Amino acid sequence: MDRESLIEIENVTKVYDLGEQRVDALRGVSLHIYAGEIIALMGPSGSGKSTLMNILGCLDQPTTGRFQFLGKEVGNLSRDEMAFLRNHDIGFVFQTYNLLARTSALENVELPMLYNGASPGVRKAKAREMLDLVGLGDREHHQPSQLSGGQQQRVAIARALLNEPRLILADEPTGNLDSKTGAEIIALFKELNREKGITLILVTHDPDVASHCHRIVHLKDGLIEGEETRSEDTIPVSSSSAEEQPSEKQRNFGADMIANVRIALKAVRVNKMRSALTMLGVIMGVAAVIAMVALGQGTKLKIAKQMERLGSNRLTVYAGSFTRGGRHGGSETITTLMPADAKAILAEVPGIRAVAPTVSGAAQVVYGNKNWLPAFTGTTPEYLSITSWGIDVGSNFSEEDMLLNRKVCLIGKTVAKELFGRQYPVGQVVRIKHIPCEVVGVLKERGTASHGRDLDDVVLIPLRTAQRKLLGIQHVQRIEVSALSQEASYQVQKSITGLLRKRHRITASKPDDFGIRNRTEIIEAANEATNTLSYLLAGIASVALVVGGIGIMNIMLVSVTERTREIGIRLAVGARRRDVRRQFLTEAIVLSLFGGVLGIIVGMGASVALSYFGGWETLISPGAVLLACGVSAAIGVFFGFHPAERAAKLNPIEALRYE
């Protein structure tokens, strides 16, 4: 039976350009390797053995020449396609073992399967099987530093066998071992060749090792000096064929994200102080954003509460001012606004909930031997509902009180305190400008307005009583209107304008003799100003996030440099560029998310402190928290991409040689 050709190389050269120096490592090597062979590459140092091994293992590419692996022209393959071959068809046993430090034997062995889409359970089961095969089943949780040289070599062999490759390349497999352990390793290689039909290429200086091979290839000065063929009777026939190997399409799962997160968490644990300092910038940035947004939202809520106390969806129609002969009247000096206008607005304008005409002034209020000078407002019972004002004790005056011209009043908390102290005021009679009025209720406390006026220093009396007895007028100064919604308030305002111009017989060329103040516009303007302030504060705080992101990028660049050899090992066992990129991006994102979570906690604490010690209104919104998490993850991706890309572009053979 003809033996299957595994590798064919013809006139392969490899030139290293070291600036002014040119090194010809291989000078035209031709070699055929058949499936099931054990071949020794021998020669003095500098003869090109390791260079040839790296090319045969698809870690490096020849400068010129033809190289076929399983009938594929390797020179035409991309980096990812070569990684696929290294993962499925080739296993490496390096002279220095190249095991990942601070990683268990089991995790080292399962590494190749991390890059072929296998599930964690399958990976672990297969890795344990390989460790049992090399006699290290009881050492799976030991790290390389806890294993002897022979045991580390066995772990490397188990890793090379994990994906059942066609070819194993071993560089000085017994070079660092005593004679007994070396003999055990060679016996293991021969057993694998005999039972599994694996092709073995051993790079060695040791004639005793070479004596166990089917063929010995001697190299010198980059050329094959000669071959020595030993008995071929024991060469097994490979039971697999190229068609049975997995295709590139089967390997599209990429690195296991859970495994990448575990790797990232391990990197954080190994460098606790550095990781903490790296996250500090993100923590401070996220905390600042959370606190500033909470402050802005709290201010917005405070404004909304103040406006709500004055009545939501509220419009105020007020009398205008006149200009005659160069004289300008003051505010609300035109007397064309009448109570009938209020009735017409309620009857004819759609979208209105309630209407209350009002007049106002100031008058001395006397009770017993106490007196006080509050403001008074003459209005209708609907005034309280329009202004969202409630009764603390007693009741509102009624429509019947209005019709019968009863002399009743409601007093604010300040007036009640000044005139009655702790005495119960409801049912008592006070004199307002010498007019006796019975107190029927005390209004709920409203506090002070934004301009500092005491909103509770007021007396409410029926409209007609105020017009006739206190002011001596028939017109009204204002008409308070409550729209059904904020959205409806704009159309209501437009309709009221049209109605009053018609009722007051104002021609198109003349200005209005009234004005309308829409509190929705005031609320929106205040919200817009608050939002602008919030964005400004958040923008300033975001500078800290950018600084934190730069810190992450710098640390990740340092990490790539420190872990260059690790990257080389991962590339050697079949990691593709996107696998390496994804791993380092995951680490950057994990750092950012940890920093983001801690920053959220710090930011919430800072918000509470601002509210408690500074007396500022703060509001922590779930949206701001989610935004902070998203931003911290985005920072990890953005600032982690350059280090990840740098790691992905490393040449595997150069990375493995990095000290």
C-alpha cells in the first residue's frame, strides 16, 4: 500500500533580514514526509533545524519555495487558515514546554479546544482523558511551577494530543530531562505513533533519541546534508484521510466568551494593585457623571414641584397696560377684562377644566388685639383646584356663599400663625379693612416662591366681596385657567386669544389689551435650562471617564508586552487573530465594567452626601445608571481596541521567542 504524503517541501529558503545583516537560515531544502513516520531532524546549532520545524508547523512561512501540507499550498493560506491547521492537524511540544504560568495543568491542556468551538464540558473531559493518557490524571490542578520538568513535558504532550492531530512537532523533547524521564517520553511518543498513527518530527541533538526514529534528516548550514533511513516495517498506516478532517467552515464559533471572561478575571486577580489603579479613573469618571446627572435631575424635580404648587397645565389671562399721550400705565391697568369673559372662556373654549377670575391687593387684617398686613385674593371656589392648593382644616367657600355675598374667607398658614397662634381659627371672625369675615378654612402650607415671596401670607375671599367692598371695581385683573393637559394648553391659549379679541372688539391692526402667561412654557424653559446644565455637568465629568479610558489603554498595552509569550503560545495552538483580539477586548471591558459598577456605587453615595450635607435636591435615575454601565463598557471597547489589535497582529514565532 502506498503511504499517504503528509508534507512536501521543495527548494524552501528562509532569509532573516536583520537590517545590515542577512541570515540565510534555509538555503533550498526539499523534503517529503509521509503519514505515520517518526523523523528526526539533526544537526549542529545554527543548521536550520528549528527554522524548518517552525515552517513545517505553520508557525512561520518560507521566503521562497513550495510547501504543501495534506495537499494544500500553505503559501496561499491566510493567517487564520494556518491557525486552523495548527489547531486541528498539528501539535507542538516545545523545548521549554511553553505552558501558561499561574494556570493549572488541566487548563493548559484544554487550551487548543478553546479555539475550535468545543463546549467547556467537552473541553474538560477531553483534557482529563489526555492527562490520564500521559500519566498525570492526579496532577490536573497543579500549576507548572508545581510540576517537575518531565511532568511539564507530559502536560505539553497532552496539550499537543488534545485535538488528535496528524502531526506532532517536538523540539528537543528530552533536552531538559534526565535520562530516565527522557526514555519515558520517547516511549510515550512511540506508543502514540504505533497506536494512533500520529506522524512525529523530533528536533534533537541526541543520537539515542534519533535511534528510535524511522528516518533521520541531517541538516548543516541550512541545507539537508543527508538522510538516514532505518527499518520501515514498524511504520503504521494512518487511519485518517484529508477528507475526514474538519473544514474551515466548521470552525466559526470563535473563542469561548465565558473562558475569555475567566481569563480576564484571572488577570485582574494576578495584578490586583495595578487593576485597582487602572479602574480608579473609570470609577471617578462614572461616579462624577452619576452625581452630576443626579444633581441635574434633582434640580429639575425641584422646579417641577415648585411649578406644581402653583398649578399644572395653568394659564393666566391678565389685563394689559395702556399707553396714552406718552403716558404708560402700569401692569394690569386696562379695565376691559370682566367676569363675563371668564364665563365665556369656560363655555366656548374646548380643552378647559376650570376657570377662576381673580382680583388682588393688600389689606390690614385684625383679630382681637392682633393685626397683620397680608395680601388678599378675591376669586371663586375653583381657584384652589386650578392652583393645586388644598384645605388643611375647615372647608372652601362655596358657590352659595358667592351668590349670597356672605362675608367668609380662607387664610394661609402664616396669617393663621400671626393672628391665632395655637388657637383654632375656623369659625372665628376677623376684620379685613373693617369688613368682618368668618374664617371657614385654613389653607395647606405652600412655602415660598422662587423669588422669595411667602405663598402662605394670603387671605382668599369671594370675588364679588373683594371687588365691591375692598377695591371698589367691577373688572377683574386676572383669569386663571386650567387646561386638560400640557399639550392642550397651547391650543387653549390660541383659542382664548381669538375669543377675547372678538369680545373686546379688537381689530386686526390693534394689539391685545390682555396678556396670557402659559406656565407650561415656563416649565419647559426651566427644564430646558436644567437639561443644558445637566449636560454641561455630565460633559465636564466625562473628562474623567476619558482619562480613565486612556489609563486602561496604557495598562493593556503594558499587558500585551508582558504577555507576548502567552500570546505566542495561544497562536501556536490555533488561536486566530480575532480570538486574541476578543480576549484582550474582553479584559479591557471587564476592567471598565468593574470600574463602572464601583463608580455607580460611589456616585450614588456622593449623590446622597450632596443631598444630606449640601441640602441639594438629587435624583438617581435608573436611566443614568444604565447609561453609566453602557458608557463604561464602551470605554473598554474603544480604548481596549488598539492594545487588542496590537496583540492580534503579533507574529506567533516572534512572540514565542520573546523574553
